[in-house]
Amino acid sequence: MFVDRLLVTLVHLRHATTHDVLAAWFGVDRSTITRAVNEIRPLLAERCCRIESGVRLRTVADVIAYLDHVRQTGLMDATEIRVRRPTKRRAGRHQFISGKSRCNAMKALVITDAQGRLLFCGATCRGSTADITQARQAGVVDWLAHTWGVEILTDAGYQGLGAQTAGQVITPTQKHHKKAVERMQGIAELRAAQRKAHNQRRVRVEHGSGHLKNWRSLTRHLGRREILDHTLRAVAGLLSDHQHTDRPTPSPIAALPAGRTR
């Protein structure tokens, strides 16, 4: 049944349960579990991130068009996911080594709204790729050229995109050298306050990336690196469904202390 295959896939993504264990739980052969996961995961990935009114954003162009329409600030960052080490004979295996985490990783682009709700997760690349290069390859600069009112906050890893996007990508101000700080005490303090205010607004995208890592399949991806993008999109779509769920208003009676009904 479709419901059983969907449940198997969700358990596998959420808890990284092996196919052997799932086969024992559901009383089927291991190949049946593998086939179910391989069929359902692409379907979940095609849904992508949800916004208000049930609309789905599937590409970077959709995200930028949405931010331009609603005039909201976007938050962008890159997150790294550990993957299996490539085989010794694979050409270019060193390109998977991240300079930041010093491990074999794949890098994913994450875009959220000002509240930290996921709008896009994907555009995976090798761990050695710079954040700014990944953003360019994903088409962020090209699509921002068609808008004027979009504001995207990023970290220092995207220094230089502001000039290429007419100031639509905003990065924190650079730190002064220690000797320059001693000469310009007031200006250094002002820029430190600006960086702090910028980071306070941008930190919500870090929370969005953290929610992704709560799914064990993304804590460390043990499957094939080629399907990591599908896994990311599937998890991001499920999280966005939860983030945009209309929660019912609690009943006044339910809010009373235990033992009281009026």
C-alpha cells in the first residue's frame, strides 16, 4: 500500500533506520523496502518548500520572485552535510574535503524568510566549493538582476555579492585590523554594533539549518552522494509543511488549570 511505503520512507529519513531493520519491522524483504524508499523519496522531493496558501517554491527563481512579491527579507546560508569518503581510485576525491569542517562533505544552499521558515534547500555541490561560488552557480546573482526590492542577508562568506547585485545581498561589515582599531576607536565600535545587529537578524537561517540536521539522514548522509539533493528537498518540504501549518486556537476551557471547568 502507498501509505505503508510512505511511512517506511518517513521513518528512514527521520531516524536513518537501515533497510534491514525496516524490513524486519514490516515483515517484508529488504529489497521491498529499498524499492519503496527509492520510489517515494523523489515524490517528496518534488513537493519542495511550502509557503502561505499552499504554494510551493521549487527553484531559486521562485524564491526570489516570492520575496519580491511580498517585500520580505530573505536569509541565505550554506550548510555542510558529512558524506561517505570517496573511494581511493576516484578522481578528484580531495574536492569533497571541506576547508571549514575538515571532513568529507557536501554543501547545500539554504534560504529562509525573516522568521527562519524554509523557502529553499538544495543546489548541492562538493564541500570544497566556496559559499559565494555556490550562490553564483545556483543563479542567485542572475535572478536578482531582474528585481530591485529584494533584500537578502548573508554572512561574511558572501562578500562581493553585494556589488554584483546592486546591494540586494547584504553582508556584515568587515573587521578592522588591530592597529586600525586603536586609531579609530569610535568607528570600530560603530561597525561592531552593526555586525551584531546584522547577525541578530541573520541568525534565524542558522536555526533553519539546525532543524534540517535534526533528521538523522542529514546528520551524516550514508547513502549515495548523488541522491543527497533529493533527501534535502524531501526533508525541507516536510519541515515547511510543519512550519506553515495553521494551528487551531486553544479552547478557553483547555487553558484552565486541571480540576477547573469554569
